[in-house]
Amino acid sequence: ADPAPAGAESGAEPGAGAEVAAVLVVREKETVELLRMVKTSQAMNGLRHGEYGRYRKYCSRRLRKLRKQLKFNNTSRKYTKREIDLKNVSSNTRFLHLLLFDAERAWSHAMEE
């Protein structure tokens, strides 16, 4: 029996990881800019001194601003999670920023003591 390809999970959508990888390859220049954006955000908002809470608050504020700019916020009283798909990312790279800052916020929360 052949082992599962790297990154493939049971129950995951087939080809979902390949689609995201294809977007990243197509937008290689933008991924480099994303890394630069993350590093400067970290340095300017608390991680230079190990203040993970400050960086987490910055990421939360940035997420709120991005959602508002993209009109991707929740409009009703009842919360419904909206998924970001490949179509959204290919139309506007700010959707990629949403995913990135959400991951950064979660990471800084985990790093807090």
C-alpha cells in the first residue's frame, strides 16, 4: 500500500492543499512580501521585547480592519463562520492577509505565559 502524500489528511477535501500551494507558487513575489510584512509587524508591535499580548492585540485589531475593508464581517446577530476559499484569495490578496493574521494572533496567544 502506498503511503498518503505529505500534507494529506483523511477526511480532507481532495486537492485543497494543492490549490493553496498553486496560489502560493503563482504569487511567489507576494509571499515574500507577506513574510516581510509579518516580520515588520512583529518587530513594531511588541515582539522585539517579547510582549506577545501586545502583538496579539495588534493582530486582533488588524483582523477587524481587514474584515471591515473586505466587507467580510458578520452582519446578523447570530454568528456564522464564513470560509475563505480559493476564489476569494485569487480575487483579492487581503483575504490571504486575513488567514495570515489569524494564524499570527493564535500563535501569539499560545506563546503568552
